[in-house]
Amino acid sequence: MSYTLRQSYNNGSQEKSSPMPFPNLNHFLISFDRALRVVSGQAKASRLNPALSVQENNMSEQQQSHSAGLMRVNHVGEICAQALYDAQGLFSQTPAVSQQFLHSGKEEEDHLAWSAQRIHELNSRTSILNPLWYAGAYTCGIIAARCGDAASLGFVVETERQVAAHLASHLEKLPAEDEKSRAIVEQMRQDEIAHGAAAQALGASELPMPVKAAMTLMAKVMTSTAYYI
């Protein structure tokens, strides 16, 4: 979420946790501009790439292709994270929650830039379905936010729990030779755990089991598709 959007959030808000103003046309135009930049691959990292100092090892063509597929899945996950956090931050009800989404979204943008760079290094491409992933995740973010901050934060907690587990599985699936991808995935995993903990501390509510199951199913569809497309 851009600095301009953050400022527009704070305009008219009071120092106490007063309700956030309902988003206006300007907010949506800024969000649309950000969406275009995200899906077009213009994300920029604010932190150094954790793989920067890691040596590139020789890999077979099959290993390289497998790593690229896994990193493409991770990149799609970060596309979705940008959409979710933008929507949830835009429709959040208090400045404190909006600020947390802003902070987490910035770190997720690091992940997006890192994974895109690694995919390029592996001589592959990002998912051609990125606009679809973004649109779907943004819709989910709006729905979660309109259910109230507690439910929205609960959605974050469950999302980050599933993402952290997913990244842990990728650490097992990535070729041992691909130390650069592993360094990126490990830092991403640590950040996701921190984002979930921060959302929990802000008062996240527990999601119903059917919602958790639906989230798991959607994640499986996304990961199985993004590996190839």
C-alpha cells in the first residue's frame, strides 16, 4: 500500500482508535494503480535479498525447472498477499489495524520482488494468471474486512499459518543445491509467522472450521495451478 494511500487513510481520523472513513473514489483509484504495478512486475524490495550473498550452485535442467515451479507458486502467493492486505487495509475499521496491514504489506512486497528475481535467475517466468489471482484475493480481502477487524485479523492468522506450513514444505521440496531459493523461502517463512503473530496480538478472532477448510481448498487449487501456469 502506497504512502499516499496511507495518508488518505489517516486524513480525518482521530488519535484514538476511531472508525476509519469509508473508502472513496480516490482510494480505489490508488488501489487500482497499485494493482497494475503489482501484476506487471514492478514491485520493489525495501530490504536486501537474503539470497544476495548465497552462492549459485550448478543444477540439472530438471532441478532448475522444479525450483522455478515452486518459486512461481510462492510468487503467486505474494501476489495474493498484496491484494489481501491492500483490500483489508482499505476497509479496516481502525487506524491501528490499517497500520498493521500497511507494515505487513510492505514486507510482503519484499517477498514478491525477491521471488520474481529468483524466477528470472532460474530462466523461467511468473504466472500468466497473476491478474486473476490478484482479483480473486482482493475480493476475499474485502469480504474479510467487511466482517469486522477481528474477523479480518483472524483471516490473516489462518492465512499466515497455512502459508508458513506451505513454505516449510517447499524447504523440503527444493533441491538441496538450490541454496539461493532456500534462503529466500526461509526468510519469507519467518516473516509470515511474524505477521500472523502480530494479527493475533491485535485481537484476531478464531475462524469457523468451514471457512478454514475453504481456504485450504482454494490454496490447493492455486498452488497446483501456479506450478505449471
